[in-house]
Amino acid sequence: MSGGLRMIRKLDQPPKDFADLPLVLSISQVAQVLNLGRDTTYGLIRSGHIRSVRVGRQYRVPKTAVAEYLSA
């Protein structure tokens, strides 16, 4: 890949096992895993229901935060 590291991509298909998810997910990946829309996913992050980290102008969601949301 040219232009630096770009390791976070849209998942080709949802992983069959939670352990197969990357450690940190983008908003689109979280939306895909949870079968939600992008706007709904952003809403859950802004409301604090899903923990996230802001990196510049982008949000990143730790895999553990998705697990916490699902177990709540």
C-alpha cells in the first residue's frame, strides 16, 4: 500500500468469530458488525453508549467497546 499505513478497511464479510475482529475498528466496520447504519452508529458513539477514541477527525472504536455495548 502506498502512502503510509492503511490497515483499517471495510470488512469483506462479518467475521464468524469475535476474536477475528481487528483490535480497533472504524465507524463503518462497527456499523457492519452490529448491522446498523452509519448515522445510528455515530449516534451511539456521541451519546456514549459505545466508547470510542477520536484520532484527528476520525473516530476509532476498540473491539472491547463493541463487546461492552453488546453485553449491556
